[in-house]
Amino acid sequence: MAQAGNPNEKVSARVAVVAAGVVSPLGVGLAETLESLRKARDCVSPVTRFSVAQCRCKTAGQVPDDRLLAGPDEGRRSRRLHRASHMMIQALKEVLTQEPQFEPELTVIGTTSGGMSYGERYYRSLRARMRSVTRSSACGQVVISAS
């Protein structure tokens, strides 16, 4: 950990990775992910999470729902969690299996889409609301119809 002191003084610090938890398109778990990397598996597939009809790119790396939600059912609360939360929980469980004494002070989610579905949902609801807006070119007013 960095020490307070002279800001111009170089402090050498060591970092030791004692465990790793991975949930990715390459695999669920460190061993499966490393095996996919060693075998140079192509884990890009057609997008299935949402419609890509209006998108140029139709493929992506995805974690399938059946792999992500394969654990024991933990009740209604668990079903309400975002996909990124399920990924983080699975990765943390793997870390704790490898290093049971690990006590996280901070959890960092590294992903390109964690929470992205919230933005997509907002955008779709905004588009739906905008469809109910009619524009009057005669007087330049915008009238929002009640839905």
C-alpha cells in the first residue's frame, strides 16, 4: 500500500495475485478460461441477448444465461440481480474457493457491458415514449399524448 510522505520519492510496491475468478465468454472459471485460451477457441457467436436487427455488428462474445444462472436458486432476490452482479458473485465464489482466507476490501468489475442492459432498457422506453409524441409542423409545437 502506498505510504504518505515525499511525493517525489519512488516507492516500490509488490502485488501478489493469490486467486482469480473469471466469468467470460471464454469460460466460467479460471481453468475453463485458460483452456479456451490455450486452444484458441473462438467464443464469438450470434448475439442472442437482444435484437441486433438495426445493428451492423451481429456477433459478440457472450456469457450464456444457462451458464451464468446455473447455480443453486437463491430465491426471488437473486433473480432480480443484474447479469453483471451474477458474474461478480460467481467470480468471487471461485476466488474464495481458491483462497478461503481472502477478505475483499474492494470489488472491481471488469467488463465491457456490465450494466449495459439498464441503458438499453432506458433507450427502448424512451423510444416508445417518443413514438407517442406527435409534432405539429403548422405551429411548431410538440404535443405528448397520454399513454
